Amino acid sequence: MAVVRTLLYLVVYPGLLFLFVYSTFCEWFDRKVYARLQNRMGPTHTGRFGLLQPIADFFKLMAKEDIVPEAADKRLFSILPVVGLAVVATAGLLLPVWNFDLANPGLTSFSGDIIVVLYLLSLPTLILFLAAWASTNPFATIGGARVLTMFFGYEVPLFLAVLSPAILADSWRLAEIAAFYQAKPLLLLTNLLGFIVAVIAVQAKLERTPFDIPHAETEIVGGTFTEYSGKKLALFRLTFDIELVVSSGLLAAVFLGGFPGGAVVGFLHFVVKTLFVIFLLSLLRALTSRIRIDQVVSFAWKYLAPLAVLQLLVTILLKGLLS
Amino acid sequence: MSFQIPIGPQHPALKEPISLRMTVEGEVITDVDMRLGYNHRGMEKLAEEKSWLQNIYVTERICGICSHSHATCYVQGVEKLMELAPPRRGLYIRYLVAELERVHSHLLWLGVAGHEAGFDSFFMYTWRDREIVMDLLEMISGNRVHYAINTLGGVRRDIDEGQKAKILEGVATLRKRSEYYFYIGANEPSFVARIAGVGYLSKESAIALCAVGPVARASGVARDVRKDDPCAVYGELDFEVATADTCDVLGRVVVRVKELLESYKLIEQMVKGLPAGDIAVKAPRKAKPGEVVSRYEAPRGENIHYIKANGTDKPERLKVRAPTLANYPATVEMLRKGFIADIPLIFAAIDPCICCAERTVTLVAAGSGEESVVRMSDLRRQALARHQNAPVKRNAVWPL
């Protein structure tokens, strides 16, 4: 029985199948919001309101010809999309929406899981760099170099911003952090600065405008993905969709008071709050233009990092006041 | 580490084929090499085999965006050769269409600039509003792209009161929107961060490298054929030459939006002051021997047509100098020392129309890079020989 339960947990809910369906829904939501902000319709044809469009895109790509370049490191090139997907899906399992039981920390909810989620969310960046490097295309190589350069910009502010609420809550476990803020919702307001920093850093992590520099199509064609096609590209796209869900879920858990109310109500909280975060990300995407790689790094260290440090300072002072 | 990246002949930033070979060191461009000749269409040769009237429609097809500019430039020249004086109403309608075309071209360019900078919202909004002016052009001429409104000695279609009202209404909407885009283009922080100081071209080098149109005007050179050599109606109308002195892509955005506002002013003046009378006079079939140079300020810059007549009903020679060609030397200068990220923006900022500027083909051997000159008959013989020896297509191994 335990084996079946674990399998269901991994494959159906909240594992791959659920993440697949929900992440494609989030992609649809993102595309629709982005399109409406640009005075367009967005997906309308496939399924009701175009809801099935991302799924259709995924299956279409799965069926397309899959080309591996002659000069590429073939094994690395082929295995990276799968590893990337596995990493972000694992991160998805750690969200406190399906393991809300505080008293009973299981395999997927433990002290320090916030660090593990952050770590698992950092891995796709390295995977993208390796993928770019393994494809040996000049455009991909430049894209890969840009991925890493950007990584040094946004990662530290993101860590600082996400960890400061945890310091205030005095716990490294996502479920406990969420429970702390559910008990004292007013304290959420003190983390507003951190939330803004984290939203911008997540936008950079997901490589969306204004940070879509590693695959800026007008500059370096497909960037990191130039040589990827067919199944592998489909998996990479899915990886990004799931990463979008997981990172917005993480922000919702840490900054928006988590998902109280058990399995059903908590799930509703999850949907509403992740969609809210995704809405903010889409807004940011529609309102800005792509900036240059040097501007990203200087922006991150001139503004994001000091703001994140300020947030940390506020948190520490507040903690001293509260205790 | 210094290496070469090829931008083109096929690249998402380019709408037409051209080859820009960038030598880059990290993200910085150290050297630029530009190769043309991927889109030669033999327009000038074709023009020698068509009659004066037919050639209006040939020249109109030189460009898909400034189609009216080429046709007008040609018609102006031929009218001078034939000593025709088109009626004023005809001229007003001709330059009314010309200004509407400038509006649609500049709105299109603003969208492209937004897209190249990754600012797709800007792109979507400007292109939505471009539909307004496209609809106006369709209403006046019946076509969205090749208006075919010019004829020798005037224009082919008249406009009535209802159309006038619609033009004024459309222009009023567009003016409001353009002022907003002006605000966005010059104030949106992430967009300005991308375009300010990028693609620097000093006033001296703009003059030395013969830059034309908005590129020259953004470097502070107030050069506009409409003002310097006012043909037909422009002398009677009130407008200013838009310039900027920032010498960068931001300046080119500003100049184009200012020109939009000037064009609205011109359109309103022309519609309100449209004189009564005929729209065209009858043109002779032949032109006396002679030669003429015709200039016209296309949306992209100064357009020059050189026409030579030999007394028959066909031109002996038609030479077209499209504005894009004049801006290439300046582009190379602008690209140097830039970032890879700025290539599409700088290149797009000249509003390149590549097929307009193509006049030659170079044969380059794919393997050795050797260039050669071959006669057409030799080329044909080579092609036939190659096909005879080639294996059946489905078994062919195509070399990259």
C-alpha cells in the first residue's frame, strides 16, 4: 500500500501529472494576461478559451524531429533536459501545500527544506549553461555565458530576500514559516521589500523579459536553446513552466502567508496565490524591455542586493523588538 | 577570446537577407564586415524594357514599405523630362499619400525598434495603431501596400468630402497616440537604458559618411529634401525638420516620433487646403532625349532616381539610390565598439530596407571563400552540368 501511495504521490498528485497540468495552466494564464496587456487575444482556439494550447504545443514539440548536432557532446546534450525536469519537479514536491501537517514532518517537509528548494531552483541555471556549452554553437555559447553572468547577479539577492522571512519566523521549514505568518498576518507587511526583490529575482531566474537575455532571439537567435529541438526542447519548456509554478509557490509560501486550511482550502489558497505571483511576473514582462547583460549585473548589485540586505536588517531589528 | 559570429544571411533580427560578420571579444564588437547581394532582383534592367507608364508600377515594387516614395521619385523625374505640370489638386493628393505613407512607415519602425529591444508591448501597440493609417490608405487608393495612385501628370484617384473627414478623424486619433508613444519611448526606464548612448554617430561622421534621413537628423544634421529643395507642394506648407542632438538610437526614436507629429500637421494642412480642379493631365507616350535626377525624402531618408531618356517610349537608364544604401557606411561606424546586444537595435535604427539597396550579386565559393565574376551563360552551363551529374534528389547528400 505504501508503495502505491508513494507512486501516486510521485506520478499523479502532486507529482508529475499534476505539475504538468497545473504548469501548463499557469503558462496559459501567463500568456493570456501578457496578451491582454498587449491588446491581443492570446490563445483562443485549442480547448475552451485556448486552455489546452500549452498542452497542444507540448505534444506538437514532442512529435517534432529531434536533431542532435554532430559536434555536440551527445550524451550530455540528451540527458540535460530530463535532469532539468526532474530537478524542478522534485522542488515542486517540497512545497508546503501537500504536506501541511505541522506536527508530523515527513520526507518532503523537514527543517531546512527552504534551502533545498532554493538549491533545486538554482540547478536549472547550471543545467542551461551546460546545455548551451554541450551544443557547441556560437550563439548557444554566448547564451550560456550570459546565463552564468546573470546568475551571479540575481542569486544572492534572491537568497537574502527569501531567507529573511525565515529568520523572523525562526524556522528553516516552509510549513512552519507559513504557519508563523498565518498566526501573525500583520508581520507579512514587514517583508514587502523582500517580496519585491524576490519577484524581480524570480523573473530573472525564469529568464523572462526584461531578463530574457540568454535567449534574446533578435540578438543570439535561440541562445541557449539554439540547437535544441523536438522532445528535448519540449522538456526544457516544461521545465521552465514547472519552475514558474514552483518559484511562485515558494514566494507564496514565504511572503503571502502560505496555504492554510487543510487539503482543499489550502489548495485553493495555492492556486489563487500562485496566480497572483504569476500575474505580477506577467505584468513585469509586459511593461519592460530587455536590458543588457551588464545592466542586469549592475542593477542586481546596485539595487536588488542592498534592498535585500535592508530587508534582512529590518527583519533582525524586528526580531529583537519582538523577543 | 575573439571569435566571429555571423548575423545573417538568415537571422531572426533580420527581416531580409544580409550578412553582418561580427568579430567579438566577449560581448564587445571589435570589427564589422558587411556583405550584400543576397536579394538582387534586376529592377534597373527590367525598367529599361518597360514603357514610361509601366515603370511607375515597377518602381513601386522596389520596396514594400516606402513603395509610394520610389514611384513618386520616378514620376517627378519623368514629369520633368516630359515637361508636364500636374494640376495642384493632383499634387496635393500625391503628397498627402506620401505623408500617410511616412506615418505608416515610422509607426512600423517604432514597433520594430521595440521588438528588437525586447519591448514587445510597444511593438503590439504601435502596430495596432498603424492599422488606422493603413485603413486610410486603403480608403484613398484601394490598396494597403502598393497604392498605385501616381500616374504621369497627376494621380489616378480623387478624394471626396467623406474621405477627407475620415482622414482628419484618423489623424486626430493617431496624434493622441503618438504623443503617448513619444512619452513612453523617451521615458520608460528599461527601454531608455537600452537605447540611450547606443550606436553613437557624431555630427561630423554623419556628414562625412553621407548618412541620410532620420539617422543624419538624429546626429543634428538638419537635412531634409522637403525643406532643402522643396518640390511641388512642400514650399507652401508649414512644417519643421525634426532633429535631435543625442546622436544615438534614442535620438533616432525621438526624431521619428517628432516626424510623425510633423506629418500629421502636413496631412491636416493638405486635407483642409485641398485645391479644386483636375487631378491629372494627359501625358505623352514618349519623352525627349535628356537626363534628370529626381530627389525625394522617403521615410528612410533621401531617395535619388537618375533617369536618362533617348527619345523612345522607354527609359535608356534608370538608376535608383535607395536611402538604406547611403546609411550602410554609417552603420559600420555605429556598430564598432558596441555590444552584441546592441547589434539588432543599431542595425534596425537605420530602418534598413535591404532589397531596395541590392544592386549586385557576388559569387562566393562556399568552401574556399573565393569570389568570382561569371557571365550569365556560364552560370547556366554550370547549373545544367551540375544537374546532369547530380544523383537522384532523394539520395542526394546535401553539403552544408
